[in-house]
Amino acid sequence: MYFYYSRVSTLGQNSSRQLASFKSHGFVTKENVFVDKIQGNVPFLERPEAVKLFDAITSSKETNRTIVIDSIDRLGRNLIDILQTIELFISNKICVKSLKEGFETFINGKENPMAKMVISVMGSIAEMERNRIKERQSEGITIAKAEGKFKGRKVGSIQTNERLLQRHAVIVQKLKKGLSIRDVSEITRASTTTVNKVKKALSE
């Protein structure tokens, strides 16, 4: 069973080229095509149509499910986000197929060895990027502290439930749908501890 995902950057842009690629690939209907008109710097699971796609494909009772994209960069804002999105689909036994790169994570229900190798390389590059981000954050905090601009949270201060729920609006949305803590953690990439805190705040 195929699900198609397209993203264009602005409302003025046309997704017809990507849709034409989808139609040449297989059966396309308005029920299995999801088109986001949103900037690429928005994480995949914070995009309206991407969320609908994930809910639809994970709710499907079909055993062989494939999400088809025009190119792999449609799946996230950067390499880290793209890799996490691919891994999320793989963990749910969902094949990711990119038409431009000829990339397919499953073949005949089994993980594609070539795709695993590509993902491994992507993972190494993404880890380097994570480390660079952490280093830049650490350097920025050190400089801010030296300039007296960074105070951090006061010792003993407590974050209000209202503020917690505001910060984690996506988690709140998923919990209200009745998803388990583990599922919400997997979808939003937040720790189960954070999801637990948000769930407790909701109940209060």
C-alpha cells in the first residue's frame, strides 16, 4: 500500500511536478497523497500534512506499507531530522522510498542492505553535526555567562504546568489522541520522562 508525501516551500509554489512523479509510480488518490505547503526548516512531525500521513500510515492494517517521496530532503529540515524520520518509519515496519535517489529501506518485506549502509553513513554524519551543535551551544553559553547575559534557571525554581504544556504542545496533542507514552515519545522524539511530566501536568 502506497502513501505519497510532497512538500513545497510556499503557498505560491506548485507541487504538480512531484505529483506527476507519483502518478508515474503507482495508483494515486486524494486519500493517499499528503502535500505540505510549508518551509523546509520545520521538522517533519511538526508539519500538518506529515502528521496526518503518519497517523494514516501507522493506523493502516496493511502489512506492506510504503511512503513514497520525490527526494529524501522532503523528509526533514536537516540531515539529523531526515535520519530520525527514516528511523521512525523503519521502527514501524514502514518502507521509505525516494524516487530521485532510488532509495528504498525495505525490499520484499526485508531491510535493504544497501539502504542500511546509506543510513549508517548518514548516521555518522548526523552524529558529527550533533556534536558541532553541542559545542556551539556550550561555547555560546560560556560567552554569555562571561558577559553576564546567561543566568540559567534559578536553583530550586519550578516550571509551572501551564508553561510545561505550552513548551510541549505537540506532545499534548498526541496524548489527547490517546496514544501511549511510548508511542508519543517515539513520534515526538522526546524522552519518556518528559512525556510523563506532560501527561501528569495535563491530568492536573
